[in-house]
Amino acid sequence: MLLPRLKQANSIITTINYAVSHQRAIFTHNRADFEVRALEYFAAGKTHYGIIIGTRRPPYELAQRLLRILNQTTADEMVNQMQYI
């Protein structure tokens, strides 16, 4: 059924637009959908402030990986980037 998929796509774009309006990066586990939407967003000439995609890992491990990115990457370096942790 296409309708739930369309609603999810709109929700992801809404999430990206919200993050952009606040100049924030996004952290998600939803790799498949966010990769596609971020590439479409970038292809449309729009800027986002970074998407961090995490695999399912223990919370403490994700926190360590996120801290590594925060400590080693500037906000300017995250613009239009996707990072995988």
C-alpha cells in the first residue's frame, strides 16, 4: 500500500525541514529512508545540517560514537553530510 509509505516520506521531509529551520543535525536509526530523502534534498539544491545514522547498538556505545563526532567534527563540516556510526 502506497499511502503509508507516502506519509512516512512526508514525515521524514518534515523532520529534515524542522532540523534545517533550527540549524540542527539529525540522529536516526532509519538508514534506508533518511538516505533517500537526504539525497533528494541535496539534489534539489537544499542544505541540511547533517544526518547521523546509527546502527542498533547498546546506548552507551552509541553515546560514545556520538561524542566522538561532536568532539572531532565542527558544525560547518557536518553541512550536507551523512555520517554512519
